[in-house]
Amino acid sequence: MSEVVSYEILSGDKGGIAVISIDNPPVNAAGHAVRKGLMEAAARFNEDAAASVAVIVGKGRTFIAGADIREFGKPIMHPVLYEVVNAIEAVDKPVVCAIHGTALGGGLETALSCHYRVALKSAKVGLPEVHLGLLPGAGGTQRLPRLIGVEAATDIIVSGRHVSAPEALKLGIVDALDDGDDPRQAGIDFANRVMNENMPVRRTSEMEDKIASARGNKALFDGIMASVEKKARGQISPIKCVEAIKAATELPFDEGMKFERDAFIELLGTEQRDALIHAFFSDREVGKVPELATGAPRPLDRAAVIGGGTMGSGITCAMLYSGLPVTMIERDEESAAKGRANVEKILDDGLKRGKIDQAKRDRLANELYSVSADIADIAEADIVIEAAFENMDVKKELFERIDKHAKPGAVLASNTSYLNIDEIAAMTGRPQDVLGLHFFSPAHVMKLLEVVVGAKTLPDVTATGFALAKKLRKTAVRAGVCDGFIGNRILERYLTQAAYMIEEGASPYEIDKAVVNFGYPMGPHQMGDLAGLDIGYANRKRLRDSGWNGRYAHEHMDRIAELGRFGQKTGRGVYIYDQGSRSGREDPEVLEIIDRVREEKGIEPKTFTEEEIMRRYFAAMVNEGARIVEEGIALRPLDVDIAMLYGYGFPRWRGGPMKQADIIGLDKILADIREFEENDPEFWRPAKLLVDLVERGENFDSLNKKAA
Ligand code: 3HC
């Protein structure tokens, strides 16, 4: 048979069993060769007098993990998956599917076309196409509702979540669970059962009972659509999923399949699909950094965290949740007690939310975690993470002390969001062991970790930073040393641009609205109110006190903070928060403050459209991103994308700022920058890399590809 699909006959209890095995490492993606092989195997089994039941099973670590994503966007090659699954279902003798690992997307669709499904207990199933800007395109939207009903199917298809085998059994997606760890044997055992119990061919496409009540039920689908539209916020594919599920209830099966197919092809052509698949592969590429090829991570069995404030306690809890024992160091007993209280508050919150149970909460708080006022207690730690106040002198002094007490070979990390790691490392006698680990607040929640590699950092130290991220289930992005690294450096640019636009006439509310409509969960001022406006105020004050004297457009924010309006925590910031409310309403006094600042500066306000706001906000992001890649601070444009997706709320369905810039066209972005440069040459000098790429007719993704 084909190289990736094999066919063998075994003798079963009451006849032959055809075992059809898929062997296409690493995840048995249903690329062209697999599809062709399965099509041929289905036809062969149908004609094969020597076999009365077939078992489809994956070799290696998983059943089919879906269509081959690398084929999307390329010319379509027949047989396509929906033709294959229809052919499997049409076979006249029972076909059993044995699932292990993950049966996702086209993998689950293949399983749904089989007449029976058995899964190992550890297996997971799901239809995650929506995360790729698609909908299940091989019958998933037509067969799953027929099997488990509209509501359950909609939940699985629209969320794209992975469903555990026990839940899949409960829902009726699989018929049986197998306790063993051999999917082939599980399939053979089930095939024998089919023979012994004379189980008939049973086609999902012919099941109508579960969808009968939803047929013509306008209220049901209106309700589903309203809630999906609210959550989808600008995304096309979740809407299409609901339309296709609705079609399953209204159209005969074949027509429903055609509806789904047409929608799938339409979605394949969208920018959102392009962006989301870029994000999928970037998630995997971002971890491929040169240091990992040369350095194996150092041991990571025990950690110490210096500082028990917001960052220190968040980092501590992230490590505790991963099972890593942590010693927290504070400067005195009183602060140590506060540090413990901060950690316990996070753990108690985890308990309340059901993330951990009481026993685990107590084990983490009492066995894995300890706090001390003596820095000598870092001696046992494999990694020491300093999470003290963001101040160079404080950090330098701490690193001198850390150097004295940490054991030889320990990795010494500073959790800093802006500061120069090389200066900090120079305070120790072992700068090769020092790196930056920039966590994001709240550190036990946020997925991003910038791993900042200093001039002397050894490859195995960088590799340990990546290994820690993996242990904490975070996404690590490699960054070089500069003020703000990747994320905060870009953030500073677009926040500055927002402040300029406010000075020139836009309101903070207009800016937030434009940014939210672009796809962010919140605008920069809503974010500022959430984080606390006192933080930015203190930073700006420090910057100005240190002699910085560029164009300053934050007077309105300073005045709001000086009135004691620090955001949500004081009930008033840029927005007003009515008692108990977390969504603010606009504050006319803030607009008055801004008007006054403009008057004092002699600025005649102009109006901004949403499009104008986003053009400037976005161009600021891309220009700085390009500069960061040009300087080698980020390895590739995709590293910038991942940092902005996981740390700053950039909408994933836009792929990240660099990918979005490719989609819009770098020539257009450069033209915008040149237009803005005419009024403000200081801010808008175009990045050389951007100019070069436009001249060469290339884009950011061509740099990603060259680096791969
Ligand atoms: N197509 C092509 N390559 C794939 C792939 C797929 N469906 N799924 C994974 N890969 C690649 C990864 O890019 C990675 O390649 P690399 O080693 O070169 O970086 C390699 O396989 C291993 O993948 P992971 O590193 O992600 O391995 P994990 O063990 O961590 O995760 C997984 C395995 C859960 C299967 C995860 O890879 C995954 O979620 N894959 C995507 C699943 C998916 O979205 N399927 C739906 C596809 S769309 C579809 O089926 C359309 C249909 O309806 C017609």
C-alpha cells in the first residue's frame, strides 16, 4: 500500500480484521499521502472477502492530529479529506477507529466517519479549526451535532477545546474507553466485540434523532449566534461554524456537507486564516533559538525568589503551581510575613476558582514554599530570581549579595522590565550565569516570559530560562539587552503616540474604542486604570527627574494621577467606576483636564477618525518592531509577534503586529510612516529594515522563513 498507510489482515474471533495503520510522524497529519492511502485502504477493505471488520489506528504518539496545516494556501490535491471520510463511512462492513494521543480536526472527523470509536483513557479529541480561522471542513459540523446534539457540538466546535476521553464517552463521541496503552490492541479488541455481538454498520450521517429538536428552532440558533458574535469580536470563523451547524439541522446530509465545504474554502482564503496559522507555527518556532542547540539546560529542582511584592509573589506561585519548591527572601521579618500573605492570597484565589483543591493549596503553601529574611537561604537554589523594586541601584546591590550566597552553577536572573542586564551581571563574579527573566503581571497568569540574554550569558543559562518557561507553561521569547527589551519598548512607542494624539485632539475614550474595535480586549487607558495610574506617573517622574527632555505629552495623565485618581482601585482614573463596577464610564472632568492642557500649550484640537487613530497607533508599533529586529534584539519578526500576542493583548486573529503589517502591505505602512514623518520627523524616522524590505519587495515573513 502507500508508504504512510499500511493494510494487514489479522484473524479475529469470527473472521478477518483489516488493520489500517497511519504512520506519518510526528503527528500523523492527514496530508495528501495519508488521504490517498486511507482512500485506497477503504476501497480495498470494502472488496476484501478476507476481512469482516476494519480498524483504523495511528502509529507513534497520536491518532491523526488533523489536516496537514502546511498544505493550506497551496493548490488543493484530491482526494480531499471530506471525500476520504465519506468513502470510509460508505463502506458496507463495520469500521472501528482506535484513538490515542489527540484526534483533532480532520483526525476527529475521520473518527466520526467510522462506525464505532474506542479511545485510550488518556486520549483527547477536539475540533480546533476555529483557532486556525477555519471551520471543520470534513464533516465535523454535520456529523458531530448528529452524534451528540447541537448544543454540545456547538460548544466543542466554537471553543475548539480539547475534550478528554472520559468526557467524550459521556457525551457519546466515543463508544468505549480502553484501559491499556496500546491503541492497536484496543482497536482489535473492539473489532472482536463487533463481530461477536454482530454490531451493524452505523453511519453518523444517518443519525437524525439528536438534531430533530433543533430543526427550525429559530430561538435556539438566535441565542447561540448572539452569544458567539459577542465572544468572537471581529472573528469570522466562529460565526461560520454556527451557520454550518444550523445547516446540519436544516439540510439533507449531502447538502449540509456542501454548505460546510463552501464555507471552509471561503475561510481558507481569509486574512484571518493566514494570521492564525502564522500564530500557530510561530508558537512553535519561537522556542527554536540558537542557544538551545549548543546548551543543555541546567538542573531546575529548587528556586529562590528575592522579593515578595506583586511580581515576586506571582512568580513564586507560578513556580509552586508547576511543582517547583521556592524559598522567598525578604529584607526583614515584617516584609517576609507580607510576602507569605501575598502568596497565600494568590493560592486562596486559585482554590476559590477551582484551580487547586484544599490539599494542594496546603501542600504548596506549607511544603513547597518557605519564606526567609536571610539571603543566605538562597544557597540551595538552582535558580535565583530577583524580583525587587525596578531600580538599578537596588538591583545592583542585591546581585552583589546574591553572588556571595548562591551556589556555584546557579542561574541568577533579574525580573526586570527595562533595565540593562549586563550592568546588573557586572556586579557579580559570574556574569556568564546571569540573564533577565521578564515576567508579566500577574505572573502566575500571564503566558509571556521574555528571556533576556546578556553579552556574557552562557548558552546553557539561556536554555535554562527556556526550560523554566516550559515548566511554568509559559511562552518564552528570546530578547537582547536594550531599554524595555521587545514588548515594553514597543509599548512605549504606541503609548507615546496615543498621548500625542490626545494632545492634538483625540480623546482617550476614542483611542480606547478604536483599539478595542481593532480586536484588543481593552484600550490603553482601560489597561492603565486596571494596572494603576500611579505606576506610570512614578515612572514618568523618574524619567523627567533624570534629565529627560524630549517632547512631553503626558501632562493630562500626570494631572489625573495628582488628583489621586489611580484607576479602578480608587474608583476613578481616566474612567469613573461606579460602586462595584469594573467597566468604567467616561468622565467629563478628564476631558476638561485635557482641554486645559491643550489651551496652555496653544494647541487647536482637531478631530480624529477611528481609522486615523489606528493607522498611527499601529505604524508606531510596526516601525519599532522593525527596528528591534534590525538591531537583533528580537531574533525574527515572529518573536515580536509572539511577545505582543502573549504579553500585550494583540488580537491573535491578526497574527501579531509584524504579520498584520505583512497582510496590510509593508509599502502601505511605510507610506503612512513617511506621511507622519512630515509633521514629526523626530518620532517617525522609518526603520531601515522596513525601507530595505519594501525596496527588495520582501516582507517580514520572508525573514522568518530565511531564519527557519
Ligand atoms: N499539520 C502539520 N504540522 C503539524 C500539525 C498539523 N495538523 N500539527 C502539528 N504539526 C507539527 C508542528 O508544527 C510541529 O512541527 P515542528 O516540530 O517542525 O515544530 C510538530 O508537528 C509537533 O507538534 P507540536 O510541537 O505541537 O507537538 P505537541 O505534542 O506539543 O502537540 C498537537 C501535538 C496537540 C497535535 C499539536 O501539534 C496541535 O494542536 N496540532 C494542531 C491540531 C489542529 O489544529 N488540527 C486541526 C487542523 S485543521 C483541519 O483538520 C481541517 C479539517 O477540518 C479539514
